Amino acid sequence: MKRNWTYLLMTALALCTLLSGCEKEEAVDANARRVEVVFSPGGVGDQGYNDNILAGLQQASVKYGFTLAIHIPKEKRQAEDIYEAWRNSQPGEGCERSLFVFSGSEYEYLLDSLPLPQDERKDVLMFETDKQVEGVYTFCVGSYGASYLAGATSVLDTQGMEQKALVIAANPHDRNVRRAVEGYRDGYLAAGGNGCDVHYLSADPDGGYDQQDSAYKVCMKTAGLYDFRFAVAGSSNMGMYRFSRENLELVVGMYRDMSAQASMMLFSVGKHMDRAVGQVVGDLLKNRNIPYHQKFMYSSGYEELVFAPHASADWFLDISDIRNRITAIEQAYEEAAE
């Protein structure tokens, strides 16, 4: 395995010095459990989605006591070689459980032909995907409900003045991106917004996630034309946050509370991948009986609307009626999309 495209992080025991507030669930030899995860190329370091996942894995490694190895390939297809090396390897002496994690739906294309390990100590996990494949554990965390609430909250009390919002998205192919885009748009219009435009940074199914300059330029070209902006584009979101800092225009954060990035960011869509990943990985390592596929929606608590520390829901229109129905609204959306 070539190390120039694989980055191995330290073991869970060493990570104890980096994390606070985490306690071991039980005394376990870290060598008895091993988790290997392959991220998307360039994913780690986005200050959002992928970094949340990494944090969840690090925290879980301390809680459950396992050795964590992280792979960051230069190209997406190199993940197949990384997986094959794991599948064909023999777990070390004393190893009781070995889990391989595909971190993201960009590897979904592998599922239909993925050869499974023969060793009963090994399991495979992939997120975020809606696909259900026997023998592979999968899950997805929704964002439609929280994005719907963010869209509704973005409608201001302007006494009948026309209001429009702009959504900047990575590409139109990613199902998880579409959930957030359509949630924000639907919520904005439902609460009285007059229009919500969507701009895609790329037409490529894997594109648009690392184009900060492009997102910034889109915002600059449309400065003053929109009341709110929302980005669902990985690290490209940082371009919109930069625009907000420089021009003091309202924006919505994505993936977690991003209000530290811009003073005009009063709320964010929280997608708590760290919690979801930690829960599922922990369940698998502890041999709990869980379904092969799980879908976590608004009621799970893994997605929510998060206000900045200096902001309050009282500053905005009362959307309590929408909030009280958000679980049913999201359920109807998911059923229609199936």
C-alpha cells in the first residue's frame, strides 16, 4: 500500500491527549478492535462535514478503545485498493473486531459489486447512502427538516417587501446535497419568501466541494440582490462566509454552528455526523444487533437548526406552526422521493 496517498493517524490511546470530556466506556485493549476509514480525496480539513466525521471517529476511539487508521486517497478510485488490502489482510493477534468505513456517498458506486470479507470478525460500513445492500451496514442522516426550518427562519418581517434567497450547491447529483437545497427552498417559500434561486458550482457528480473562489465570485456578482444566502458545498461554503464577512450580508451556516466564520450568520443547519458515526461504530464494535440500513431524520436529533450564541429565535418570525409539523413535513418529502 503506497503511503503517499494514505495518511495513518495515531492510535486511539494517543488521541486521549487531544480530546476533553470523553471517558472510556470500559477498559479494552485498543489492539482488540480496529477501525479503518477512507475519506473522500481532499475531504478532511473542510471545517464542516468531513471534519465532523473525523471528530466523531476520534471521540469514539477513546470511548470504545480501538485503533483508528485513516486513509485519504489522492483519487476516489484508490479507495478500492485500500479496501482490498484490508479485506485480504489477517487481523493481528488478539484482534476481535475489524471495521472498514467508507466515509461518504461518493463510494456508493462500489456497493453493487463490493466483495465482502470472509472473516466473521470483519464488517463494512458506508455512509451517507440510501442504498440497502445485504451484508454491508449503511446509514444516512437527513438534513431536509433542519434546512426547511432554516429556510422558513430566513424570511424576515419586512412589511410586504419582496424577499429572495440564494442557495449555492456543489452539484445537482448528490442526494444529500439535494435534501438540504430542497429543504431550504421549500421552507423559505412556505414561510412567505418570494423566490429562492439555486446555483450549482459544478455539473460533475463529484464536483463543487472545493471551490471556495467560485462560491465567493458567485456571491460578489449577486451582491445586494438577495436577502439571505445558504451554501451546501463542502469547503466551498467558506467562500460564501468570506463574502459575508467582507460585505455584511446575511448567510446561513451548514453542517454545524459556523457563526464564528461571519458575524452576519445568525443560525446554521446542524448535521451532527460526529454523533451518528460514533453511535453506529460503537454499536457495531459492541456486537449490538442493528439493521443493515438506518435512516436518521429530524426526530433522531442528528439534524437541527442551531442559532449562533449571540442570536435568538425571538429575533425572527414565529414559525412555531412549521416547527411543530416538521417531522411530518420531512416524512412526506422522503416518501415522495422514494
